[in-house]
Amino acid sequence: MSTDGPSAGEWIGRDLGKRTAAYDERDVILYALAVGAAPADLDLVFEKRLRVLPTFALTKAQWAPDTLGSLGAFDTRTTMHASQRLRVLRPLPPAGELTMASHVARVWDKGSAAIFEVEVESEFFVATWSLFAPGRGGFGGERGPSAPGRRDTPPRHELRLATRPDQPALYRLLGDRHHMHIDPEAAKAAGMPRPFMHGLCTLAAVTLPLAAAVGAHPADLVELEGRFASPVFPGDRLDVRGWEPGGPGEGMLFDAAVNGTSVLTGGRAQFRVST
């Protein structure tokens, strides 16, 4: 896709419109299964006692970064999802509608690339996509924050998370149907040896063992963020490390690796823990 036209910096503040998306209990249950909930997790997979994982909202807000790409802000063939943030304002009901508004909050100038931050707001959440766009930097903007460094203290929690071969096939039914997550030929065209996990699926999946480690329910997530460092392939086992909060309200800090290769960095998850 051509990106002739406004420089990357001129997209700052661009209104991306509004969208209302309906969903039902079936969508919520399918999502929970796609990100790793077990059949025994009845309050995530059984409609009579259903709670909604807050990260489900991201599947309904994916239209916003897709809209920015379709407007020509960056080349959709080369732009990558760099990181994700989510702030939960209210629990999602098991079925209903989400009315959302979106805009381009910031564009950082990294020299050879730009990072577009797309913010989506609703009464239930505020979510921010950071999109790394090669070739769109050099417009004279602010460089923005640097990636957080590696922690030099031993983790409090060391967890293992086994992904399943069917997770991308399930997750794509929630809306993100990019072919590279299911079709081997499309994955090869994208430079990958085989289909790989959706980054948001991996990030959400990690919240389940993190919640268990701190004695919380994963539906009680209130804040989440993480950077996507490398792809995860269906069936990979993630080694997840978690550190105690560095300060009040900071939440657990975490990262994840597969066979020693970082796949999630700069992670932070905060849960509401019952006392």
C-alpha cells in the first residue's frame, strides 16, 4: 500500500471514527477457549456463571488500527504490532454492545521508522495499539520512550505456559483473520516458517497463569501492557517470569521467552485481588 501523502507526524490527532460492536455469550466463551481457558474453568466457559476476560475487548477494537492502515498512514505489508496497553474501567457484561471511539494519540519518530499509537476508548476500557512502521520516520518528531531494560533481580514467579496447536485457528474466529496465522503459504510470504500465534492471543494467554500466581481471577485484570519481541508458534512452551511490583499500583512486571528467546518484554499486569 502506498504511503504517499501526509508525513507520519501529520497523522497525530487524526479521528478514526466510532464503532459499535455487538457480542454474545458464545463469543466470550470462544475467546476464553482461544486464549487458553480449560473446560473446568466454568466461570469462563459456561454461560450460567460467565465472567468476561477483559482482553476480549481488544478483539472488538481491532477495527481502529486496521482503519488507520486502510487510510494509508503506513504500509500494511511491513508494519508490525509493537506493543499493546489496556486499562480496564468497568467489567464487561457477558453479552451486549461496545460503543468505541478512536484517534491517533501519538506518532514517535524513530529515525528509520515511526511508531503510531492508536487509542480506542469506551465506557469499559481504554486500549492503545503501538504500530512499528518502517520507512515512516525522519519527519522531525519526538523520539519517544525507550524500551525498558532487562531486570537484574531474580523473579518472584517462574511459570510455564504451553500453547496449543489450535489456538490461532480459534482466535481468528474472533475477528483477526490475517491469513498468516492459519495458512502456511501466507506465513512464508510474511517471512515466517509456518503460521504463528496472534500477538494479542499470546499476551492474553499469559494473564491466566499470572493471575493464578498472585491469587487473583484473570477476569479481575485492571491493567495490562507488553511488547512483542518475537513470534510464538502454536505448541510452543513459554517460560514466564514475574516480579513483584516496583511501587504502589504498578502491578506485576513480567516477560516471556521460548527456548531462551524473548517473545514478550516490558510486561506489566495488575489484578484486583480479593482480601
